[in-house]
Amino acid sequence: MPLYLALTCVSALLAVSVYAIVDRQNRAISRNVYRLCLGLCGALFLAAVMPRGAHVVSAALPLGLPWIGMHFRIDVLSAFFLAVVNLGGAAASAYAIGYGAHEKEPMRVLPFYAAFIAGMNAVVLADDAFTFLVAWEFMSLASWALVLTHHHEEENRHAGFVYLLMASFGGFALLMAFGVLGGVGGAYDFATIRESTKEGWKTGLVLALALVGMGSKAGLAPLHIWLPLAHPAAPSHVSALMSGVMTKVAVYGFIRVVFDLLGPPAFWWSIEPMSFGAASALVGVLFATIQSDLKKLLAYSTIENIGVIFIALGLALAFKANGMALPAALAFTAALFHVFNHSLFKSLLFFGAGAVLHGSGERSIERLGGLIHSMPKTAFLFLGGCVAIAALPPLNGFASEWLVFQAILLSPALPQWTIKLLVPAVGVALALSAALGAGCYIRAYGVAFLGRPRSEAARAAHDPDRWSLGTMAVLLTLCLIAGLLPSLLIDTISPVARDFVGDRMPTQAELSWLSIAPIAESRSSYNGLLVFVFILFSAYSARWVIHRFGSARSRRGPAWDCGYIVRSPTTQYTGSSFAQPIRRTLGVMAFSVRERLDMPAPGDMRPARLTVEIKDRIYDYLYAPLTRAVASCATGLNVLSLLTIQQYLSLVFAALVFLLILVAI
Amino acid sequence: MTFLFGLMAQSIQMLLVLALAPLLIGLLRKLKARLLRREGPPIIQPWRDLLRLLRKEVVLAENASWLYRAAPYLIFAMTWVAASLVPTFATGLMFSWSADLIAIIALLGSARFFLALAGMDIGTSFGGIGSSREAMFGSLAEPATIMIVFTVSFIAGTTQLSEIAAYMVANLELRASVGMALVALLIVAVAENGRVPVDNPATHLELTMVHEAMVLEYSGRYLALIEIAAALKLLLYISLIACVFFPVGLASHDAGPKAMAIGLGAYVLKLAIGGGMLALFETSRAKMRVFRVPDFLGAGLMLGLLATLLVFVTRSL
């Protein structure tokens, strides 16, 4: 029943995208489409959470390739991700009921929007390699079309091009991965793959290919370069979907292949996810710290969070391989909890960025400032999102990072030396990225929302409509609930952990005072609710005591600023000056920064100028040589297009003979 | 009855840290002054200053937002809660399990987050410079702290401070990793509290200042709250060092009033010794350039990482 409901909803989403094309003259089309998407996502969310009776529900439809058909299935893992995808989808649709009205070319968004959500759902539901790949490519292409919504801008066309390249590359890697998994016999449904035996070299190859394929979609460094270009290029609600939800679909794919299809893990499987996860966490947060484009900053921070998720998944693999089921369950639960949390607060922040973009017309924080006065409601909600994503108690980002730290604390028991030496390094990376993340959001919020407006647009900005604000408020409430009552979420995730790593965390709901204790209360426990109540109680009692016995009077006056009286907003700290210390101390790790000061001689009237050049090392040392190699190969092969007919024929003949020899061997 | 007693012990701890924190600052100032052969203000002076500030009218900058007015209360509350979760005179108090060491560090991180935001709210260059530097120091000091947490929790097998203290009392032995963690924690504590050589709490109007730059616009009761939060933070770090590395005299939560009284005496003594050592250290050092601080903190981070690695390696042997 839930599966058929889900499949019906997915087809209905496809129908909505057709409807959007057919009824394009309708004035209310935009609102209608988003309302329909909201309803369908809600129904899909219900399908994910409704009791399924049997543990696993599956179905085969006579579609697609005639001898394979299409297989669909809901198990605990797909149900969890189905819930995450559709919560994000419903939020984006609800937000867009208001926000989408400002779109100048709705026809470039609406059909692809519904199709994009349908594609993401289909990936999660797919139960054979063919369906998975079709749905995956469908999702990629639909999102590519959405990236090109504002195709008049050169920058966005470039983003679309890079995205298409990376998506095809990732899709190709996945094709190979499933090819190796399915074998020569071509058994492509997941049930057969799961049962088959895999030789050693095959698992290594599939693991690497899966990491490349899923990692390129999730934004794992060094395959992340498309993400900060493509995610911000789309309209904000689509950016939220891409960053908050589509990256999670890639995480789902990775879990499905590595934890499920590949069979019992070996310890070295954990090395790649952990090291690339740690690299992503650091690269993501360092680049986020120096961005001045608000949406780009959020996109880079997505890379950081994906890194955190992959670190936790790698830990889960290491524990599982060594038969330590309980720690594995802890790490796995932490990963899924962070998946859920990140989808909430990243959507919230992108919605906030969309509200800022609409309210002021600006994306660069260097031209904003003082938005807390002109857009008070958005400012409050965005602040909540910042606190959540900066992993600060008592909101939800902290709860999941706390679980990851607890998992790391169990790792000295692992016997392998490689992992023993790797885990502390990963721990440092995680701690650094958490701390830098807080700095990054202090900067983003402080420069954009606090201080004095740096432009007329920022002064005249206004809050968005009720739909947008309402959606953000709902997301913030969910963040608060997940942060104060993490036991609810952990118990929801537990069945997934039991099925995929062999054990589950102890039932948290039974603990007193709703606290969480991953292993035992004497080992570690955290109670977000109690901490929150304590903070509120202390703050309010302090306020009451001071107002009662001290003074409650206040008066407004000009700012003191050590007597400095120039009141121009340009005297404020800017985003780039805020990031300067971090750029200077930690920047050398991720990017090469060159600062050049052009100081005119005394008497010279031209202004002094400080130019900062920031280069992405990964781009310079990995992608640039690759691009050059491809270009030179293409130029070399150009000769082939100018051959005579005899030469072509002999070339074809030679190729045929070569292939026949290859087959014969 | 045990419930009431537990609640009482917890409340006593909350009020105790609040009462002692400004006195610690007073002691520190007095000792520093004496070391410089000055008379110095009486130890009670910080409390007098605070009470005076609380009675004064607040002057708000024209464009101060609600965040600016809410931040002092939040910073104070978060620091106070964090400080009262660190065992001072007794372990295992009623709510000690509601946040472990990682959560306490993160609570201080939350307080820092709001303090840095408050520094940017008025839109002055001083506030920005303070916030920016605070963010830089924080992003190095916090990972170093986490590494120290890793080290001690690997050894004690728990992140609950009370359990760590109990373990350390029961297993008194010298370990290289614990020594390194202690040095790293001292470095972090100096940096986090803005003491010499990282920042000079006694200055105003100096281009290298950090904490004072952020709170430059605050006055009256808001300033008082932020000052007392800073004092609480210093007290927290000294309590933390005392509780993890020198847990002598700590009473258990079910021990009688006599053990508690001994614990209290030991705690006050430890605070005084900690303050005295800090005063000695501060008077013998000069403040360093702001861009030398990352090296200083980086040394702390590396020591923490080394200690963690050492635990990982020795654990398996």
C-alpha cells in the first residue's frame, strides 16, 4: 500500500510537470503547480512514515527494458530518505507558493521542478540498477535545466556546463559500478546483486566507482567544484532542494551500494569515505568563510556538512567490519541524523537567502547590512538557521555532531593501525570544521544582517510574504524539536541501523528526562531540553532580578566607537576584512592567497589599492591539467575527421580486427 | 529527601560559582598589583563595580537591534549554565549528566557566537575587528579543546566530567598524554579568557584588543552581565583544570556535609592557587602580536593532537 501510494504520487508529479507545460497561459499556474507539489510531497511523506505491515514492500512494474522491468521497493532506509526528500520537497513547494510568484520566466522552472522532485523520489524507491540509473539521470537533467533558469547570465551558463560535465561523469562512474556489480550475466535487480558473491577486486572497484559517482553528486571534495557554481545559480527554492535534498539522495545511493549491495565490509572500505569526508569538511568550510555571495557561501557549507556525513559513514563501516555492531549503529545513526538535520537547516538558510535576494535584490553580503531592522522576521529565522548549522547547543546541528564525536571516542578499540592513525586526524578535521563553521556563520550573519546598511537596497529591503515566512518558521521549529528531543529522531533511525549495520542504539525514549546516551549514561549523555530550560531560566531570572533591584532604564544615543565620529557605513568591517585573519592563518591549507598592496608614493594622487587573489588549488592542480589533456587529445583526434573514404574503411577494419582479437583472448 | 538535598547541592554550586567568579578576578588583580609593587584595589572591588553598573542607566547606540539587547542575557546564561555543570566541590550533582564535556565546550561556543554577533551589531569598526579576531581565536582554540577532551575521555572511557574526575582520583598515575593535554588546556585557557599574552584585559583603545573591542559599546547592566560572564568563563577553565587534572578533595554527591565542606575548602584553595599562578604568568610575559596568536594556539592544537595519538597508540599495546 505505501509503495503504490508513493508510485502514484511520483507519476502524479510527472503529470504535474506536463500540466505545467499544457496550461502555461494560466496566470495562476505557478501557484497551482507549487500547491500540487506541496500536496503530493505531503502524501509521499505519509507513504514514508505510514506503518508498512511487512518489513519490506516491493513491486515490479512491466515498464522500461522488456526483460528486466522496473522494480520498486520500500525498506527502512528508503522510507527514511523518502521522508527526508519529501519534507524538503514540501517545504520548498510551500515556500515557492509565495516566492515563485516573483519568477520572471516561470516556464523555465515549473515543469522541471515537479520532474526534479519525481526523479529524486524515484531514485530512493528504485530496486534495480536500471531503474536507479534512469531515475538518477532524470534527477540530474531536471536539476540541470533548473540551474539554467536564468540562462541570460553568462555565469549561470558556465555553471550549467560544468554541472552537466560532472553529472555525466558521475553517472558514467555509476554505470560502471552497477556493471561490475551485475556482472556479465546482467542480473541487475538489487535482490540478485545482494545475494551474489563478490570477489575482492570487484568490491574495491565498485567502492571507488560508487564513491566517485555518488560523491560527485553529493559534493565530496575534490569532485565538488560544480556544486558552488550550480546550486546558487538556480532560483532559491530550487537551490534549497539541490543543497538540502539532492545531496542526501546521493548519500542514500552511497549507503545503498556500500552498506547493502556490496555485502559485509572490510576495514579498508572506511578509509576512503573518512579521508575524503575530512577533506570535504575542511575545504568546504574554508571556502565558505571567504565567500561574499550569500548563496555560494551556503553551497560551500553544504560540502562541509556532506563531509561530516561521510566521516560518520566511514566510521560506521570501520566498526561494522570489525564486528562492533553497537558503535557502528552509533556512527550510522549519527550520519542519518545529520542528513535529516542538514536538510532542515540548509533549506531554511537558502529560503532566507532567497528572501534577502528578493527583498533587497542583493546576493553579496558586502552590499547588505542592517537587515535585522528592515527584514526583522527573516533576520530572526535566519539567525536560528545559523545557530543550528554552526552546531551550537541547544539546536539540532549540535546533537548530530555530538553523536559523531561520541562515535570517534569509541574508535581506539579498532584493531587496525591505519584506522588508528587516521581517526585522530579525522577528529581534528571535524573539530576544526565545526569551529570554523561557527566563525563562518558569525561572519555571514554579522555582515549581512547586523550593522548599518551598506546600500540603499539593504535599507529599503522588506520581509517576504506569509507563505515564505511560514515555511521558514516551520523549519526552524523542526530544528528546535530535533535539537531539544533528539531521542525521538534517534529512535526513529534505530530500525535502519539495525537492518544495515546489525545493531541499534539503545532505546532512548526510556531514559529519564528525555536525555540521550548513546552507549550508557555513565559514559556520555546530553539533554538538550534541560540545557535549553536552564539557559532560559537563568536568562529570565537574571533579567527579572536586574530589572527589579538594579535598573531597567535605557536611553538611545550615538555610538561611542572610541569617539570616532565618521558615520559612513563604509567604516564598518566588511565580509572580506572579517575573513582576513582566517584567510591568513588557515588559508594556505586550501587555497593560495596572494595579497598585493599598491601604495602610491607621497604626492601621488591615485588611491591605494589592496588586491587579494584567491586560487583554488584543487582546480589548479587537478582540473586544469585534466582540461588541458582532454583539449589536446581532442585536437589530436581532429585529424580523424578529415580522412578519405578509403582511410575510414581501413580504420574500421583495423578496429574490428582488434576487437575480435580482444574477445578471442 | 535525597531529591531535596541533591537540588540544594546543585543550587549551591550555581550560586557558588556566581559569587566566586568576580572575587577570582579581584584576587587576580590584587596579586598582579602586588607583584608590580602597587597596592591594588581590594578583592571585593569587581563585585562593587558590577553592582554599580547594574544600577546605572544603559546608553544604547541608535541602531542597536533586539539581538544586541538580548545577547548579554544569553551570554551570561550560557556561561553560567556551563560553569555550574563543571564539578567544583562535589561530583555527580543532580544535573551534572545533562551535558557532558563536549556539550560544555559547545555551550561556551554558543556564548562566543552571540558575543561576536553583538560586537557587529552597531556597525563600528572596533566591534568588527574584535569579532573577527575572536572568530579566528575560537576556530583554533575550540578544536584544541576537543582534542584535549578526546585525550582525557579516551583514558577515562567517558565524557562525563564527574566520571572523569572519579576515574582520575581512583587512578593516580603519571601519563605523558595527560601532561600534554594539561599544557594544551593551559594554552587554550589563556587564549579563551583573553589573558596576557593573547589579549590584555586591562587595556582600552589598543589596536590589538579583542574582547574589549567587541563589548566597547555596552554599558550599564549589559556591560555588567558581560563582565560577569567573562569572570565565570575564567572560573570555569580553572575549575575544569582542577577537576580533571587535580581532583584532590572532590566530594562525591552522596557523601555527607563534612566531605562537601572539605571539597569546598579544597576548591577555594585550588581557585586561589590557579589565580595566583595566572597572575605570576601574566606579569612575567609581554603581550604578543595578534598574528602570533595562531602559532601559540596552533601549538596547543598540535599538543592536543599528539596527546590523542599517544593515547590511540598506547591503548593497543
